[in-house]
Amino acid sequence: MATNKASAARTRAFIKSFVRSYLSGACFNPRGYHSIGVVYAIYPGLASIHKDPKELKNACRRYIKHFNTHPFWVPCMIGILLSAEMMISRGQLPPAMLEKVKDTTSYTLSAIGDSVFAGSLLIFWALSTICLLLAGFRFLPLGLGISLFACLQLFRLLTFWGGVRHGLSFLGMLKRWDLINWGQRIKLVNALLLICLWFLAWPGKVLWSDWLVLAGGMAVCAKLLARRKLMREVVLIGFILALAALPWLDRWIGQLMDVLTG
């Protein structure tokens, strides 16, 4: 009976940590990044694991120094860390090893999050919404946004639960998801959505010669960014100026041809 009560109390504490994970960025600072917010989120779970005040204080110190990962991965990290803390409380994991695992895992997930979420899915949502609005839809973009938001919350909940249940072995399961390659596939879809956006927003009649010039210019800009390591802001400004000069160049070439042909 006492064991069931303790288990229920720990479950409630873990749920509280999950809910608090939404506030992990509230105290973001340039020194510890998400450290204060993560300690605030993980504290109920730590308090349910470490009953000794000294052990609880030492556990909090493991996360107060520096913590940085993508916000969408915070529940997963908290779940994995709570599982690791349970192993530490049972003497199955040295605290020093957790410090190394924490930093490596958080930075890896941060890079994956930047690529998959910020660099792929967020752009997919934005481009899809713009294309649907330009096509005359009103409620479909809203439905898409609500659906993606609900999927994100489900992702946060499932990764938190997987981290708590499987602990460090959950990282191997995440590797099998092949998220990096999925991010690349979504970026290809985003490229097609960008073409659709151009087609829907293009003023006047579509001239394929103009489109070929635009596509060729973007290809050149991409090559410069990839090979020459130029600032993308400088390349973007140069590209916009080149587009603005195209009508003038077209008129100049026309006048020159008229002079040459008499």
C-alpha cells in the first residue's frame, strides 16, 4: 500500500515536471541558457527521487551551471535525466558520468532540433499556410496550424514518457527515427512549396524566361554561399539589386538592338 502511494506521488511529480517544461525558457540568460528554467521544471521529479535534502541539493547543482537544447526537446531531456537520477539514487550510475552524457545529449538534440524543427517543419508550416491563403482558402490554413500544434504537443508528451521509461537507451531509439534525413526530405518539399508560392504570387503573366533567370540567379547565390563562405545578407541584397536592375537592363538591350539593326 505504501509502495503504491509512493509510486502515485512520483507519477504526479513527473507530470508536474512535464507541465513545467513549457516554462523552461522563461529565465533564459547568456550564461546558463536554459539552466534555471530546466531546474525549475525538473525539481518536482528530483524531490520525489531524492528524499535526502543533501542529495536533492547535489542533484539540482548538476543542472544549474549550463543547459542548452532545442525547446521542443526539453521534455525528452527532462524525462531521460529523471530516469538517470533514479539510477543514481539506486547506485547504478555515477553522477560524474551523467554530467558528460547530459552535455553531449543536449547539444546533439539541439542540433537536430534546429535542423528538423526550425529549419524544416517551421518553414513547411509557414510556406504551406501562405500558399493556402494565396489560393483563397481561409479555414484550411487554420486547421493545418492547429493540427501541427497538436502533433507537437503529442511529440513532447511521447518523448518525455519515452525518456522516463527507457532512460538513456531511448537515445538509441531516437537515432533509429533518422530525423536528420527526414529533415532533408522536408526541405525538398519546402523547395516545391516555394515554387508554388512564386506561381501564386507572381504578378501578371507567367513568363518562363523570367522564371529561368530567377531560378538561375538563386542557384548562383546558393553556390556562392556554399563555396565562398559569403554573408547570406550580402548575397541576398545583391540578388535583390540584380532583380531590380533586370527591367532597366531589358530596355537597354532593346534600345541597343534597335540601334544595331537600324
